[in-house]
Amino acid sequence: MEIDSELIEQCIERKQRAQYTLYQKCYGIIMGTCFRYADQKVDAESLLNLAFCKILMNLEKYNSDVPFEAWIRRITINTIIDEFRKQKKYKETHTYPDEIFPDGHIDMNTADAHFQAEELKKLILRLPPVSQKVFNLYIIDGYKHAEISEMLKISEGTSKWHVSHARKMLKKMIIEELKDIRVD
């Protein structure tokens, strides 16, 4: 993503047309990041707007040595984490069946044939909120456990546990989904 330094200067000067142009250029990247953490489109759009406001307010601090895309992703993720901390009242109240296939393994060809990225995203959104956030940060966004522990104010061990827990839960959910497909 190439952002013209003149466009950034116009945004710093609070020119609305330039801000709208920047919004259009950044929309896909920011929304893609927000969608990984939000259950519904309206929540993702809300996060996008918060993140974009923070981007605009901090444009003066942008260092052109850093790729603009990486910079806006970082602000977006930090905004999501801030919102998560504000709403940390969630209770982890999902029950998942312990059943697995009789032979105890997943046929990956069957799984691959039936699971598209969108379906996997829906399963990730069913994870408990903290496990979902840690899983996304570690697996999808590539943060290290030390960074995650610092961002979410949890220990590295807790971060590792959440990733492991999320993987186990996703495996169970996939097995359950595949059972439903076999029955149909």
C-alpha cells in the first residue's frame, strides 16, 4: 500500500477530502483486521471507525521509515485490544461435546473439502473471548507470546495456554461439524 506523503500532510491539516481518500485506501486493511476479532459486521465497523479516528489523530507521529500498512495495522490491533479490555466482562459459557470420530482422528481431506475460510472464521468466533483474542493475535497476526502477554496484561504461560485451548476447542468443533456432514 502506497500512501503519498502529500496526502498524509493534507490529513494532518484536517482536510476532509484527503481524510476521506485515506479512509478509502485503508478501509480494506483495517476492516479485514477488525473482522477477525468481531462477531458481527456492525461491531467490526465500530472498531474500524475507532481505529481510523486514532490513525487520523496520530498521523503527525507516523514515521515514514515504517511501512504505512504495518503502522495502521498496529494501531487497529491496539484499538481492538483497548476495546476488549473495556468489555472484559464476558463470561466463558460454552459447552462442547467430548465426542470424536470412532477411530479418534480427523480426515483432513474431508475437513478441507467442507471448511472454507469463512466457516473457520465462524468457528473461531465461537471460542471464548480471551482465547479468541490470543489465538488471533498469535496465529493470524503473528505476535509472540511475550508481546501478547504485554498487550493483554496476562502472563506468557497464560497466552500459551489460550492458544493451546483454542486449538483443542477448534479441533472438537471441526470434528462435530464433520459428524453433522457425515450424518446428512
